Amino acid sequence: MKQTAAASERNRGPILEVLSPLLPEAGRILEVASGPGIHVVAFAEARPDLDWQPSDPDPHARASIAAWIAERRLANVAQPLDLDVTRPDWPDDAVGPFDGLVTVNLLHVAPWAACEGLMAGAARLLAPGAFLFVYGPFMRDGRHNSEGNRQFDRSLRAQDPALGLRDLNDVTDCAAHSGLALEAIVEMPANNRSLVFRQG
Ligand SMILES: C[S@@+](CC[C@H](N)C(=O)[O-])C[C@H]1O[C@@H](n2cnc3c(N)ncnc32)[C@H](O)[C@@H]1O
């Protein structure tokens, strides 16, 4: 059941470095699109004093997350929720307020409606002043920041024209529309970026 992912194992350290200073002293953090669960396990082990809520719409991903939770005996990680950000009805258990929301490598592998759903959901569920952390490859002002990302974008759009790398301007506009203010853009290894938004 337990899945691994080389990219997630590589980026969890750099992500945790940016995420750590954002984390509150106490509270609940929701992860959207947890995938195999590599990140939530690393985050929960780094901060056992916080309560972590993973989620993913894919049942195989949820089985993997549950297997990781069981193997690591993580008492501070809830069972994964079936949460698709494009759906208007988020699960009843995803009841806010949350003190932070994290998502890694979602926006380029889902239609644009996922960005709209993520921002609207974050605005609904986050406590005042709580953060939204979004990690992935992004364009800026319509330009890619590496040839690798350009090719990746092309291959995603060839699979499905609704997918592909998003532009930072579009993502921040979408966030602002839901009342989330851009706080920071952090350049990350392998031409990725971390975006930090703040609930008003
Ligand atoms: C590239 S994987 C990243 C997984 C994990 N965050 C990581 O970095 O290891 C993308 C994940 O997004 C999930 N996903 C796709 N569409 C989604 C949606 N509309 N709402 C929530 N999650 C979605 C997929 O099921 C998949 O697990």
C-alpha cells in the first residue's frame, strides 16, 4: 500500500525549511493533494505538537498515506480525507478553522478549476491570519524559468490541454479574488517555487 516518490523525498527537506517558520505554536494543518503521504509524514515528524490532516481524491494515495501513518505510528496525523478541491462540497471532516494549508505539486497536474477551488476553500477554512503554502513549478510573466520546465509544461499539455504550469500572476490574482494576500515567493531547488499567502 505504501508508495514512495523520489521527487517528494528530494524536495521534503527544502520545503520543510520554508514551511517551518510559518507553522504556528499549536493548531491544525490541512494538506491538500497529499499523494503518497511522504510530505505529511515528514512534516508531522518534524512538528509532533501540531495536528496534521492529509487528503487526496485518489483512493490509492489515501491507502498509501494510511499505511505510512500506521507504520510510523503517528498519533498527530488524522486519517486522509477524500478531498477534491474542484468539488463544491468539501468533506464534512474538513471543518475549519485550520491554522495552515499546504499543497505540493498540485496546480500543474489539475485543471485551472483546481486553483480556483483551492483558493476559495482556503479562504473558507483558514483562521484569520493563517497561511496557505503552495509549492510547484510556475511560470512568471508568461515565461518559464528553465528549459526543463518548458518541456514539462509541453508534455503535460500534450496529455491534456487543461493541464500545465500556471503563471504566478494568475495564481496570485486568483488568491486575491478569494481574499488571500501574497506574502512571499521563494525560489526553490530544481526551478520550483514556494508561494506563501495569508488569510486576511
Ligand atoms: C503530482 S501529485 C503530488 C502529490 C504530493 N503532494 C507530493 O508532492 O508527493 C498530485 C496529486 O494531486 C492530486 N489531485 C489531482 N487533482 C486534484 C484535485 N482536483 N483536488 C485535490 N487533489 C488533486 C492527485 O490525486 C495527486 O495525488
